[in-house]
Amino acid sequence: MVSFCGFQMAKEYYAVGEFDNAKQLFHDIASLYRQEGWVTLLWEVLGYLREYARKHGTVNEFVEYSLEMAALPVSSGTDIQSLRFRECGPAGPASLAQREVIHREIFGLVSGESELLSVESNNYLKIAVDNPLHLEIDLVSPLRLVLLASVAFHEQTIKPGASTLITLSLLSQLPLTFEINQLEVQFNQSDCNFIIMSAQSPPLGATADDKQGCRVENSSSLTLATNKWLWLTYDIKSDQSGKLECISVVAKMGPHFTICCRAESPASMEDLPLWKFEERVETSPTKDFALAFTGQRAIQIEEPDPQVDLNLGASGPAFVGESFILPVTVVSVGHAIYSGELKINLVDVRGGGLFSPREMEPYSMDSHHVELLGISGPEGEDETQLGMNEIKKIQKSFGLVSVPFLKCGESWSCKLEIKWHRPKPVMLFVSLGYSPHSNETNAQKVNVHKSLQIEGKTAIVLSHRFMMPFRQDPLLLSRIKPVPDSDQPASLALNGKSILIVSAKNSADVPLQLLSMSLEEDNEGIGRSCSMQHEGEDLLEPALLVSGEEFKKVFTIISDGNSSKLSLGTLCVRWTRDAGTQQQSYSTAASVLTKQTLPELDVESPPLVVSLDCPPYAILGDPFTYFVKIQNQTQLLQEIKFSLADAQNFVLSGSHNDTVFVLPKSEHILSYKLVPLASGVQQLPRFTMTSVRYSAGFQPSVAASGIFVFPSKPHFKVAHVGVRRMESLVAE
């Protein structure tokens, strides 16, 4: 009802000569009628717009409205009802006969055979060389009824330079058959454009000659009948890789009239909205019905086969902290290389990324777990020698470097320097893009891709443990009732000697050379609360560690009495790969420094210290004295209960169970006589002590209770050691 009232208002504006107001209303109403599919009402509105365009001399609007009216789905019986029941508009009744009249009128105008008089300008409407007409039909244009272009490639992918078939299909709903003089098929690659000439129509001047170098095909006929597809199939090929897509089809009718249609794929082509529910014969846009459902107006042209070899000359794992050198070699086999670019990308194999600020591990010196440090050219080539057209960009996980011009048979190499801050497997992608021709500035580049998975591993595993002096154990109160599931640090005895054993294990699959092992103070400037022996001493000669071998060094720690915390500092191990078995192309010869900060320790004064004293060895059948010393370091009297278990391979004399009182700041000594009955490594009688005051039991370790028994008295030869002392201790 609103549209009907608006239509009546527009007709009143039109009748009184206010054409601008009338045109705006007619235009809005026509859009609604197209959307709703009200063909008869749309015919009448278009008639007014067509007459408005004729009176004002706008040729393009006059032709557009006329062609749309001629393609509307009105039947032959509509004219009787229109004449009998309603008043006709300027275009006459909506009938098939009137559609044909408009069709002839328009094609007579575009061919130059007739002219129309313009009322306002008192001039004739015509299409001439100084006034050409070009119409654009897109996917939502109402002129899709006039001309519909479908383009389908017969294949999905082809090799560059190979030919394939392409089917061009045209459909029109105009009531009369008409002739197209010339068709131009346009692609996103202009070299593939071609022109189709009709053999039945005379040549249109120098139209084809204007397209220098454009391919020209001849067709026996370019005649379009109503609702009948015109099928045209031709060969097409392209030397440029990438996506080849048909953009548009330009139809030329008459010397100065063209219609440009957006090319559509048969598989995704939509129906004509106004003709969708009309009684008409459904036809296929292609002869091959399978192609009508799957055909696309685009095809993928594969890249040409490269004739250049890209070699990644490294294998095996990389190590954390090491500057891993990986050579990349470009060898020209059959192509010369122009404008070459080498792209390097580092990608996490597991997909977690190389950047993780949340993970703060002791050996993570950078937020990037793996980073590309640099790209160096061949030997003797300096970065300052790069020309203005050469590129060199380095980021954490990306690199770009220019490859110089290479003739066929020549080669060029560079070295990638990659560093791991934590163990992580990465995938290295190296891509070479080059042009095999020098005379083409925008020539299609040929790409060569290579990938290599590199496992970043930890080469040196550091560990440490603490020991008390041999056969001497203090009673530490913090170890009596430890808090379960707590990160309680280890405790050492105050003002006593402790043994720190640090070890470096080769966890790699290749031999390593250990250069030095030392303990350094923290960078915070806080001095140690202890004194050490062997601190900062390097090895006199590098120690060779094969895979799985462990190197140990012993430090003696004497804690001070001024602090309850013991800071040991940082364990520093310097190592390198063994150059005797590893090629220098795999890694640099520079040494790698691995650090590990040792945890702080609690220091406490032990109330009781138990020491076992016996000879270093025994002789079968010869008695020896076994002393157990209990030292009371407190100001209190200590009640001690002890027991000595019988040993199968010893005869002993002395008290097996008793209770003794140890005076403050004094020492109580228990003495036993033992006679060994068997040779070899034997276990001494196990001593057990219980402190009544602290309700704590104590028993020396199994290792402290062992002694070797010789079958007879041995005879030792004293070797001359010299003045050179040992710099380190290697313990198994």
C-alpha cells in the first residue's frame, strides 16, 4: 500500500513536470518491485523512468531501462488484461509484443540505424563515435536478465605452459534473437586475454588491431536466442604460475556499444530472481553436466620446476648455549639466478611457539627459547660490501638475505648462526625465490623450499651433592622431624667441614671436551659465608668426556659462624665439542659456558657428633682397635644409649649395650677390639646411638662401616709423586 501511494505521488509529480522528484520516487519503488518480483508493476515504473531518460537525453539510462523491460518475464496474454482493466503507462502494456517492440527499438539505436528525439534538448538520441555507450553488469545488477556470462575451466590445476580448455557460455532473456559482433574475454593475467570474432558480422573497423598482441579467435556464429545457452570452448595456457581467473566478458554489439559482464562460475552461479518461478525450459551452462556443477572460473597454475639445488649441510642435534652453525648452499643446475632472496624461518615443532615469557628457567637467558643470531656470507665477504639492491634482515625467528647473481653451474653459500636457550626441537624452513630471466622486472619467481628438523638438546647435565668427612656424622635437629612435602633446603653443620661433589655428565651423543669447572660468587656482590678449597681452579688439560661419561670435582666447605644461611654461588662449566671427531661446519670451535646456581643451605650447630676411628685396612686374624667417639658440643649433660651389633666375620670384645653420660663440651670414647675372620670387603659391627634428650636415633652409614681385610700383610711400594699436585679429583 505504501508503494502504491508512492507510485501515485510519482505520477502526479511526473504529470506536473517535476521530473526530479518523480524520478527519485520511481527509482525507490522499482527497487522494491524487483526485490518482491512484482513484474507487471515493475514494468509500469520502468516505463516512466525510460520516458524520463528519453526526454532528458540520457542515453545510457534510456538503454538500461529499455533492455531491462525487454527482458522481463511478461507473457503474451498480459496485454488483454492491461488494456481492459487498467491504464497503460508511457511504455504501453506489459506484453510480449511490447517487449519485442522495445527490443527492436534499442538494437536499432545501438547499431546506428535509428535515432530518438530528446524533448528537453531538442536533439536526437544516438550512439556514435563521439558518444559511445558502455554498460557494466555485475552479480547484483538487474541487467543480468539481458546478458549472463558463465566461464568454466575444464581442469583445476595445470603446469605452467600447458594448455587447458575453457568454456564460455552466454545466456539472454531478450525476446528476439540478436547478434554479437565481438567478444573479449579478460583475465587477471592480461597475457591470457583473447578476442572472439563473429564470422557472420563484418569487422568493426580497427577494433581488433587496437589490442596489440592479443590473441584473436573466430567463431562461426555469435547469435543469442531467448533462454538458450551459447557454448564456446577454446584452449588457453599461461606461463605465469599462480591463480588464473577470468574476470569479465565484454560483448560488442554495433560499432560503439559494449556490455561488460562479470564472469560467473557455473558451480556457484545464482538463478535469475525474476525468472526463477517462470515456466521456461531449464538449460545447462555447459554441455558437460558434471562441469556445470563443479566448474570454476579460476584455475591454479603450478610453479615451474626449479632447476636450482638448495642444500642444508648440517645434521644431528644442537646444544643449549652453543652457537650452532648451519651452512646453506645454493647451486644453479639449469637456471641462472636473478633477484634471488633467501628466507629463513624457525618454527616450533610442537606448535607452542619459540617465545614464552611465562617460562623462566635457570638456563633461559632470553625470552626466546631459540633465536637466529645472524647470517654470514662466504669467507671474506663483509656485510658492508652489500649493494643497494641487496637485502639483509635478521630477527629472532626470521631472516632474509639476498642471493647474488649466479650463472648456470655456479654456487653460493652462507652460514646460519642459531642459538638455543633451552632444549627444544625446531623446524627450519629455508625458501629460495629467484627469477630465471633478467629482462623481466615483474617476472614470475621460482621458489625452492627445504626444511630440516633440528633437535636442541642439553649437552652437559650438572648436579651436586654434599657429604660429611669420612666416618664423621653430626646429629642435626632439622633432620629429626622433617616437614613432609616441603622444599626444606639441606642443612650443614656449623664450623665444620663438609664435602661438596659437583659433577658434569655428557648427555649428548658426541664426545665433549671439558675445559674448566669452578664455583663463582653471585653477581649481587654478597660474599660467601664459607671458605672453600679448589675454588676457581681450572683443569690443566681438557678432559675428554664420551657420551654418558661423568666428570666430578670435590670442594671442601668450611662454614662460618656468622650466618645461618650458606651461599655457595654459581657452578660454571666451560666445554666444547671434541674437534677430533666433529666437523667444524656443524658448530663453532668457541667454548660454551653452562651455569647453574646452587641453592642456599641452612647452617646449624649440631649438639652431638659421632666419629668412627679404625685402621684403613685390617689383616686376617690380627686384632685391631675400633674407636667410637661421641662429642658433646652443648652446655648440657647428654644421656646417650648405644648398642653395637655382632658381626658375622668379626670377633669383638667390649660393651654391646650401655648408657653413658657425656659432659658438656667434652668427648666420650668407646673402645672395641676386633679380630677379622674373613678377607675382602667386610662390614664392621653396626653402631647405633640414641640421644635421650632429643629422642633421636643415629646410625652411621653402610659406606662408613666398611673395611678391607687382607689375607696377609701387604707390601706397598712408594711411588715418587713429585712436586706437581693434583688440580681436581675424578670420582666414579
